[in-house]
Amino acid sequence: MPDGEKIEIPLGEMIETLRQELQVAQAQGTGQPIAFEIDKVELELQIVVSRKKSGDGKIAFWVLSVGGGVENRGESTHKIKLSLSPVSSRTGGRVKVSGQAEQPLSRE
């Protein structure tokens, strides 16, 4: 990506990608002797807030790529911090990225 090029990613798409990555980590960890329970996922993002002038005039939130900047008028850049607590849609419990340990780990 050339310097100064702005790449916008819809906030919903970024969160959906995070959800998919957590599901991949969970699937890859199945059967492993060490489990990680996820308490929180904290994200600090630089976002652009813009309002479309045509159509219904909805407000849109776009996540900026690293090094992205805003040059267009009518847009403003903000930093937000999201704290997400992933839970299983099946059990309602916290998400783990691995199964339970079958035996204690040896300390060497």
C-alpha cells in the first residue's frame, strides 16, 4: 500500500473477521493440552465517521488501516476502544481456544 493511501474497512466487517479468527483459533486448539479462556478482547481502533450526502444520509463507521489518514472534508477521525467479551452462542459461557487439559503438564 503506497504511503498516504487510505483503506477503509467497515466496522461490522472487521468485527466479523475477528469472530471468524477466534473460531479458527478455537478449532485449531481442540484437543491441545493447554486451554486459553478468553475473558476480553480489547481493540483500539482509528475510525472515520462519515455521513453520506446522497440517499438516506446514514452515518458510517470505517476502520482505517495502519498509516491511513483522512484528507476529505466532512469526515473526522476518532480513536475508539472496544472491549468485547466473547461467549458461546450455544452455551452462553466464555469461549476457550482449546479443549480441557487431559493431564497436568510436567515442570522441567
